[in-house]
Amino acid sequence: MNWLDSVIEAPVDPIFGLNTRFVEDKRPHKVNLGVGSYKTEDLQSYIMPVVLKAEQLVLKKYIDKEYLPIGGDPIYGAKAAELALGKDVDKDRLAIIQTVGGEGALRLGAEFLIRNNICDTIAISDPTWPNHPPTFTSAGLKVVTYPYHDKETHQLLWEPMLESLKKLPKKSAVLLHACCHNPSGCDLSESQWIELANIMLEHELLPFFDCAYQGFGEHESKDNFSMRYFANKFPVVLYAYSFSKNFGLYAERTGAFFLIGKNPETTKKAYSQLLTVARYSYSNPPCHGARIVKEVLTDEIMTKEWHDQIKAMRDRIADMRKVFVQKMKAKGVDWSFFQADKGLFTLTGLSKNQVEELIQEHAIFMPANGRINVAGISHKNCDYIVDAFSSLS
């Protein structure tokens, strides 16, 4: 008997599959605007100097590869939470689990919700990342969507978003994108976060933040406003956090899950259940990336170096947005929205056919939804990309 007769071939991952297609293309002028990581002006992978410095210290300091506790390195966790939620967060209400990247934190939170009968529905934004729906449905949650961004006008669908959330069943979870996290590149303002918090409280909705881009917006201390505000406003908040982007630790799978509980007693119970989910999922988190983050965030000099280096990354992205808009304007095309967006990503509004035209005719690669990574643009290839974009049918 062939036990695999019932297995069907799964579809190619829309992001990693695109990268495979890019690698296999032989055209020398090809451009990858779908890549999910920061690139330098030379379009090379970037390892932050402070990360290399910290890694050398880690290699000298740690001569063991022993298991970490199920919840991870407590010092790493505390520093991660301080960065994400601020120094004033109520630590008695805070549970911290070191996770296998941000995706591991999302899955941990999803299973925690289901296993403890906290809720059975989670609302995610439209648009969102392709990993979000299967992450939650595979854990057993029902996924619904709420409007977030208008592809045609490049504006936040603020009122439709609020009206959609008001109609959710009470106790539903809502996945919220922290700074620069939505693939549209469109963020809520501080006043909008405050209004959203009031509405979610009124309708008894559970906030679940996803954050991987703190530092890519305005500044690390400002980019966490929404997460800090909700921590102080709500009896319960969930957070998935990743250091893949703002520390460049993509392959190290360095993340964290935070939970704000109503009081110390409920937080302690929740923490015990989170440990159970982690134990029977991946058992223990990886140590190397966490040790690097811990070295940086526990040393004042290296912390300053990290702030300076992420600022340089942030400034390069802002510069390319400005230059691209100016060059498009010179072609008679208004892309002012592109400069107003924040972070690595923007939804261009290009159709699936236009995206395929860019790939086939110009070797410019991006996902079918027209989302691009601004870090894939440099002063060297900007004119070529502008010429291709402005010539689209």
C-alpha cells in the first residue's frame, strides 16, 4: 500500500516562490523588488556592524549549547519587552516567551487562544501577509477580514475599518499591524490608534499585535506608541515580536511573544499555559540570535550604535522613496503616495497583468499584488525601474 496516495502537491509559497523565480532568471539587469529583507545601496544583504560586534562577544562568552528554558533567556525577554512596550510597562501583568521568530510567536498566540477557549475568531486586515491566514486557521481559529487599505486611492480605509470591527462578535481577536508592518506601507496615526482602542474596548475585542519593523518608521521610541498605549488601556493584549528586520537576524529566528494580563494572578496562569504550548510545539527556543540581541540591549554603547545603524537604514529607505517619486513625476506620473508611506513596503496599485509584464519584459520581480520592497531600489537601478513602471500599459 502507498500511504502517500492521498497527498497532493501544495502551492508554491507566493513570496519564497518568487525569489526562486528571480534566482533562476539569467538576465543580468534583473531587479528583485519582492525580497523581504533590507538591502544596501549596492543591493547586498546587510549585517549591522553592531550585530557582528555582539556576535564576536557571544562566541567568546558562551562555550555551551545547552537548552534554554522553555520560556527562553529571561534577560533577553526582559530587554525585548522593554524595547517593544517601554520601560514603564507593568511587569507584574507581563508574560514573556522567547519564540522561534515572529511567526513562531503568532502561532504560539493562536494555539493559546484555542486551547484555552478564549476566542474562536480572529479578524485580519485586507491586505495582510500571506502567512497570516494559514497560521491562524491551522491552529483552529476562524479567520475573517476587515478593510484596511484602498489599492486605488492608496488611502487607509479608516471608517470602513471601524464599521467592520464594530460588527465582530464580542471577544473576537483582532490582528493589528504595528508600525510599518502592513504590506501597504500605510500606518495609523496616534489619534487613530487612540480612537481604535476605545472602539475595541467598547465592543470587547482582543488586540493581537504583530510587530517586526520597530525602528523603520520614525524612531524606535515612537514606533511602539500603539503597543504601549494598548498595554496601558486593555486588560489583555497579545504581541508577536520579531528581530529579523530591525536587527537583521533573519536566519536566526529570533522573536518573542508578550502577553499583558488583567492582573498578576491571571498573567501567571496564562504564562503556564503558554509554556505548555511552547513545550509541545518546538520545546525550546534557539539561543544564538537571542544572545546577540541581549549583548546589544544590555550595553549602552552598543545600544546607541544599534540606534544609529537602524537610523541609517531608515534614512536610505526614505531617500529612495523621495528620489523615486521625483523621477516618476519627471515622467508625468504622480506617485506622491509612495513618499508618504512608511517602512520597507508599499502596495503600488499595479494589476496582476502589469506585474507579469514587468517580470516578463523588464526582469523586475514583485508579488502579484504589486507590493514592493523599497530597499530593492537603489540610485543605480532607479532610472531603469522608473522607465519600466512609467511605460506600463
